[in-house]
Amino acid sequence: MSDNDSVTLTINGREVAAEPGRLLIDVAEELGVFVPRFCYHPGMKPVAVCRMCLVQIEGQRKLQPACSTPVADGMVVNTQEAGAVDAQEGMLEFLLINHPLDCPICDRGGECPLQDQTYKHGPGSSRYVEPKRTYEKALEISDLVVLDRERCVLCWRCVRFSDEIAGDAFIQLVDRGPGTQILTFNDEPFDSYFSGNTIQICPVGALTSKPYRFVARPWDLKSAPSVCSYCSVGCPITNESRDEKLVRCQALPNENVNDFWICDKGRFGYHYVDSDERLTAPLERGANDEFQDVSWDHALERVAAKLRDGARVGVIAGGHLTTEDAWAIGKLAKNVIGTRDVDSRVADAGAPYADVMISGLSPAAGSSATINDLATARTIVWMGPDPKEALPVLYLKLRGAVLDHNAKLIVVSPRRLSLDGFATHVVRSEAGGEARAVDELMSSPAADDIGDPMVICWGPSSPGRDDAGVVAALGRLGAARDAKVLMCPPHSGSQGLLDMGVHPSLDAGHETAAEPGRDTRAILQAAADGRLDVLLLFGADVIADFPDADLAGRALGGGAHVVTVELFPTETATRSDVLLPSAAFAEREGTFTNLERRIQKLEPLLEAPGVAREPWRICVALARLLGDDWGWHSFVDVWNDIRSNVRTHTEVDIDALSARGPTPAPQYESGYEKDPSHSGGVVAGPGGQYPKGYRSGTPFQTGQNWPLSWELRGFEARQRPGIVAGTPNGARPSPSGSTTSTGSAAPDGESADGFVLYAGRMIYDEGTMISKSTALRHIARRPFVELNEEDAKELELSEGDEAVVRANGTEARLEVRLADIARGAVFIPYDQKGFRANTLTSAPRVTLARDL
Amino acid sequence: MADISSNGTTKVLVGGHYQVAKSIVSKYPNSRSAVLPLLFLVQGIEGHVTDQGMRDVAGILGLTPAEVLASGSFYTMLKKKPTGEYLISVCRNVSCAHRGAHKVINALSERLDIDPGAVTADGRFELETAECLATCDGAPSMQINYEDFYNLTPESAVDLVDRIERGETVAGERGETVRTQREVSYETAVAGARLPGTAGDIEARTVGGESPPEDMKAGDRPKLRDDEGTHGG
């Protein structure tokens, strides 16, 4: 018997209740009955092309593919009946007709679904004696992906991923019949920001990673779960090392964050961790102006000496620090040194995060929506950076929300964004006119598609945009309805730094400070004017990242004693007086807080080079020297302090951060009506802690891991869901409580000369970490300037010309690209080959001229 | 729907050809359905499906070139390599083989001085062996650019080649004139598009080339006539 919510079926003699519409293959797996498969992947729609999952269903004349058969009431299924076993053996014998037995030299060997399933379900021998199909070996179809077509079993996973999930259908099945092969279009590379996912989901070794090729065997690897250190989406990943070198990162699933996917920057951008350029010991500028190695005791004592006796101190933190670092930095600055001049906004200097709270969009200076609220939203308003470049996996979630869940997406931007291709409404705002465009939304054609639930996505996108005005306008838009906000700060640590009060007008737990301090710009200005004694920089490369390179340079030369905690001798670091080496994300236990304020844990895998330390330990040591012993010795100690002092974090259970959650729910079902609140089944099975620092072996070796571990290459299929930080309750601050300066970049009216300058991040650039990552650093593109065609005509510029872009007395020669961008606006990318945009972004406007 | 209001960067489908492509696309409720006719159009212009042609089709339809390649490479009538002006396809399946198809193939091979699968040096003829052409009653049979010829002998097959080479008009079994590869491809592309100025005989030769109803939208299914859709009442 069953009701509407449940059907009862029998699988291999065991009765099981399941939600109608779920796929037989998933229900069987949750029961512990593994049905072999190649083409089925829980993150994509089933296609039933590999025919490996055929099972016997009573009353059906032929075997049925479990991956595309929805469960039905009274269904009696047998996966071990003679016919089904015959089919499985037969399919494997067919697949092995052409598949080479080159497992000993194949990267996939040891973690290969074909290998494992052949052992488990194969016939044991082949009757086929003819020559196998061969192709040209090792086709490099992009800078990152290598294709060996003879290994392919034509499961379509890469094709479906590229088409369904990424929307970059660059890899396809070409030709037909026995000649069918996976291929890209002739000389056009597999140039997708998400191409690495196809390597991870390939059930054979047909698609392999160029940086990882022949680097390690899976059983040589040590692994630990972690969180990507780049953007604020915070995708969970594995760090995998061989001989104490980080050699591979892969996506871990979290249905709340990234489903099964990560971008290529996260996957291939790890080499910086093992770079020879890492700082390994504290350095002090000596008498002859050269750096010399010093001991920690010496270096810290020198820094502490400078900090004593009422020194005027400014503290700036970069966006890649952990939540623990953030808490320690805030505590050191405010409680020990006694300064409120502390900020964590560098590239995003002046971003009005606190206004999100003040405008009433959210109870915190952060998101009130979760990423998955996008999928259930009726309306999504996007007012952030181009997500495909800056927050790639969020782009996938937005795409899925629109294409799979029928959300209406309204994009307001002066220039074309990657979202425009599938957005419901694209509002091309005038240069500098975004706030007005938001205010006019309700009288625009987009108004018909504005309804609840609504998610407003905002993130600082560009120095040329008046973000304070934009947030205020979004507040007015959201106030009329029950809108939630997804706030998108740029980096992996940005939200954690805000939560911990590394901000001039916010204290930890999003409490408004009674007397706000200086923000990044004002701190740098004070340093430049000689009004600071000490400038403490935690992972903040102000010369490269702060939107006014000139001011940053003057700040470092303004006479303040500059102390830098860094991974690398960056340009800022090399102009400091003391350099303190920091541990990188793969070397530390910690947490990142992502853009939906989800706290996820990083486990240590490697030793930090030399004597590099976690930034929070540096803060502890400095505090002790300054007479305040915090008594922290471990990650747990830091969190005990956070939990008892930060009102939004009192409930965070750090043990739960490393506990395994349920297996991820499949993203697609059979098309039956489904309950949107469904979150997938919880697998009964061995519980306990996530295995730390070692791999859990291939499925059939250990006999206890779920076979979905193939999708994770050896990791167990459980997610670590993380914990979303609490929101402060109580009265929200009044607008007068905030005096965050908005930077100098607000456009100053129509009459001004020149073009409104927009700058934005491209996925691959010459940032500090990525430029040390050997796989990606050569992908950074040539710098360019985007310009409206009409404007170009007036300036007698055409596509490909070199234009001289001038602002504030500096100039750059950039290649002209004609683009869909508002008249009177130009766009330049940050940090492309040999060009730092922040030499120009100090001015709200630039002028353009032909290069004569 | 892909933007087809400007021809921007196309290189093969330009000018009048671009206009033809536009009319073909406009006949489909879902623009990507036009991928095969457009590839035939490219073949009609270029003689085979060129890389640039596939890029043009992708640009017009808003697809990636890889997607166009995936569709195009599946069909053997779309040629990825330069092909002969006249493609001679001789059936070699059971009925034809019994009635001497191999002698026809050998005679043609000798006359043209090429092996099956190759193109003559002057590019005029291409010889291939074909699987069943569904004309067993006329075995041994062959097609020249998809027009049927029945009950061949080595001599009659060679004679057809001679006549085409002399520039004579040759008609197939159903009375249709044998046209060049390009002409046939072009006709295939525009069949059903009802282009203004289309030669009447193209329309007459079109089988099943009906345009969809004006009000048809993406995802619509054709309405069944009263007598359709049920089996055995």
C-alpha cells in the first residue's frame, strides 16, 4: 500500500519505500544495491545510452535501464537475476572490444569505473581477437585537457556536462556507428571554464588532466577535504598530494553549494602552494636595505616594539584569510592594539557591505538567501560582477535556476554579461545609471516577471559603479516584497572577515561600531600622509589590488613601519620592513565562510614550507608580546573564543563541520511531479568522521564505500554540508550609524569629460596566487578595453586598434574591443598580461584616444 | 531564437546565400532545426561541408561549431571532404551482387581509373559502393547523384559515364535529369523553403517539403488528421 508521497517496491527481495518519480538506480543504491553504470551521473539528466544498468523488472518483457526507470508501486526488481547478469557481462565484453588494456599507463588506473566494474561484473575473458580501434594518441584539446579517444566508452558524460551544465557545447560526439568519437571542432580548443569537470566524471581515462598526467597513481596519493581558496562561492574540494607536493584538486559534492562541480581555476590553480617563491622564514629589512632571514622571536619582538606605546596603527587584511585569522586580526587590532582603523576590503575597497544590512535587505552584512534559494526563486535580480568570470560555480547555479527551474532572471548592467544569453530580461543601464535603472525596474517590461520569492544578488562589481546608490535602490526594490539578498563579496575569505568584524564600522557578529574607524582608502591615505606609525598588512597586496595603485605606493613610502604577512614576496611585501611567512590553505586547519555565509572546513594536508605560520598564530604571538595572552593553541581554541564572543556564531558546532552528511541528492529526476523541498535520501551506513589525510581506497577493495566514490575518485560519497552562520537579531542599525566611505569613484554627473570606467575580474588573471600556478598562468589574456561601437566611431577607433587610455596622469595602451556596452562607458579587465588596471581605476572616468 | 538580423562574420553564407539561409531558418519554429538544410546549403555552395561553412551555420543558429560538426558528421550525404561532381553509388548487397554488381563496379573502376571511394583527378567523378538502395527489382542498380539506374551491365554503366563526360543530359529511371552534386545539395537545402523565384521543378521534385503552419511555435507537435493516430479503430 502507498499514498501519494511514497511507493513501495521490492529490490532483490527487499521491500523499500521511495518517493514517486525517483530513479530506480538511486533508490537501489540507497538500499545498498549497486547497479553498475557508466553514463548515469546524479548531477545530470539520465540518457540510458551505456546499457550497463539493465535490470530485470517483473512483468516487463525486456530488461530495463535502472537509470531512466522511475520507481513505481509494486515494482519487483531483480538486479542479480541471470538475464541481468548476462546483460552486464555482455555489455562489458562489448566495451572491452575497443577499450585498450593500457591500465598500467593510464591515469585512471586504480580509480577507474571501467576497471572496477570489469572486475566486479565482467565476464573475465573476451572472445574478441580482432584488432582494436585506434586513434592518434593524446590529443591536447585545450591547455588543460588531454583526450585519448580509443579509451572512450561513449557514455556522453562530457558531452552532457558541457551542454546541460556548463552551456559550453565544445565537446561532442562526432561521426557515427563504429566510428563515433568524442571530439572538439577541428582546431577550436575545449575552452570552457568548467572543462576539468569532464575529467573527473569521465568513467575511463579518455579525458585526462594535462597538469596531472603521469604525476601519480591514485594509491600514492594522500588526500584531505578542503575548500577552494579563490572566490567566495567556496566550493568544497579535495587536496591530493604525492611526496608532499600538491598534485591534484578535485570537486567534492555539496548540494548546497556546488552540486558536483568546480571551475578550472579552482581545479588547476593549486600550484602556487608548492611554488619555490613561497616565503619560508621571517625577513627583516637590514641596514643595507636588503632582507635578511630572522627568527620568529626576533621578528615578532621587533613588530611588537613598534606596536607598543600608543603607536598609530592601521590594519588591512586581504580576502583569502580564514575565519579564524579574521577573528584573531580583529581582536588584535581592536582589543590589543586599540585601533579601529581596520578593514578587509582591498580590491573591493569601499564596497558598501554594511549598507546591505542598513538598507534592510538582510539582517546581516551578508546574504539572507542561500545559493539554493536561487532554484526556488521566481525572480532573480543580478547586480553583481560577471559571475562566469568572478564566481564561476554560482554562474552554473544561476543557469540551472533559469533553465531547469524557470526562475525569471533580470540582469541590470551597462555591459553584456555571460548571463545575458539566458536572462529573461536584460536591462542595459546607462553609464553610471545602475541605481536609476533599478528604481525604474517596476515600470519596465521586466515588472511582469517580478514576483515572490525574489532573490536579489548584489556584489561589488566595479569602481565605476555607485554601489552605495545601487544597494539603496535594491533596498527600495526589495522593501516592497519579501525579498532575500545573496551578497557576493569577491574572495574565499571576504565574508568571514566581515563576520568577524574586520571592518571599520562593523564589529564581529555584525554589530555596528559606535565610533567607526578608517577604511582601507583612509588608512592608506593616512599612511601616505605620514600619520601612521605602523601599517599591518595581512595577505593584502595593496599595490596590486587596491583600486588606486598610486595611493598604495605612496602609503608604503609614507614613513610607516610596514609589516606584511604573506605567502609570496609580492610587490607590496618587498616594500615592507618586516615580512612574515604565512601558511597556505592546503597546509592548515581552518574554515572559509562563503558568500551565503556557509562555514566549511579545510583540513591540513601538507606542512607549511620552512617556518611559515597561520596568520592567527602570528596574531596570538603578537598579542602575548603586547601583554595579552589569549591562550589559543589550536583551531578548537580559536573557535571556543569565537563561539563565546560572536553572537552570530554561538551555535556553530565545529565537530559537525567535519562530520559526513548525506549523499548528495540527484539533480534530475524522471520528470514526475516532485516536491521542491525534497533533499534526497539519507543513506543508512557506516557513520563517523571523515577520513582525514588518507584515501579511502577504491570501492571494491574496502567493501564498505559506496560506489558513487567514483565520482569523487576514491572519496566517500558523503557530503560535508557545512553550517550557515546565524544572523544577528534585534534592531537593525540606522543609516546614520554608518560612515563607510564610498571611495572616490562615484560618477560625478553627466557633464564630466571622458568615459565612465568599469573594471572587472576575468577568471584567469595575474593575481598573486594564480600567477604562481603553472597550469594557469599562461592563460591570462592580453589586456583590452571594451567600447561601444558608436563611441569608437567618434574616436575613429575600430576593433583591434590600440587605444591610449588616460586617467589621473597615467596612461595605458590597450587593444580596442567593440562590445555591447552602454555609450559613455568603457570596461577594462583587472590584471591581464602585463597590465594592472588599478593604475587607472583611481579615477571614475578615463579618456580615450587613438594611439598616434 | 538566434539573431539572424545581421550577417556579421559569416564568410561562406554571405550576400544572396545569407538571404537564402535566413529564409530557411525562418521556416522552423526552433531555429536549430535548420542545421541540416543549412549544411546542405554550404555543400551546394562549396561542394562539400567546409570548416568555415560549419562555423557560419553555427554563427547563424547560435550553436557552437562542435554542435554543428556533431550533426553534420552523422550523415553520409553531407561530405566532409572535397567530392566528385558526380557521385556514382553502386549497390553491392545481396540482390545486386547476385546479378553482377561486382562486374559493374570493376568496369566503372577501370573506366574512371580509380578505386571505389576515390575521386577522379579532374574532380568530375567519385565512385563508391553502396549498401542496399531499396531497388532490388532493378538489380544490379546504382545511383548517380542519387538518381536511380536499374538493370545495369558493365557496358551500360560505362556508357552513362561517357555520356555525362560528353556533356549530354542523362535522366534516371524516373525521368529526372542527373544534376551535379552542388545542384542536388542546393535543392535539398531549399526544399520546402518556398523561396521566391524557386524554379517550379524544384518544388515539384520536393517530396514532403511542406512548410510548417505559420502559427507553429517551438515545441508544437503537428496536429493529427482525423484519420490518423489510431490503429485498428
